[in-house]
Amino acid sequence: MHHILTGFFTGEECELLEEAREARVETQYYTMSEVSGDFEDTLTQQVPRFLVKCRGIVDRLDAKQIGKLRETFLERVKKA
């Protein structure tokens, strides 16, 4: 996300999404882990806004932009 969608999302949004993913993995696979109340509150506030932003971005993408995103993604996959 940091490399491909930087034109659409801020660094803070990318970081929040990564932290949310890590929290999900921790709670899903490691039953002793818990998500802090502060982070839960942050997610509760930020996720609805993030979802609306994602939908807005998707609605505005045209075929040319989608093709460019696919190319960028494939280039990143080849480098990995």
C-alpha cells in the first residue's frame, strides 16, 4: 500500500491500516494477545471515514488509472 497507493492515501492512513492488520493477526492467531482500548477507539473513529474514502477512490478510478496501478503492482511483485 505504501508503494502503490501513495497518491490516494496518506502515510498515516497506510500506517493505521498496517497496525489494524497486525492487530487482527495477533488476535486471530495468538489468543493471549489483546488490542488496547485506545487503539480500538481509534479504529472505531477512523474506519468508517477510511471506508468512505476507499469507495470514493474506487468510484473515481478510470480504466487508464486501473491499468497503471496493475502495472505498478506487477513491477513490485517481480522485485519481491
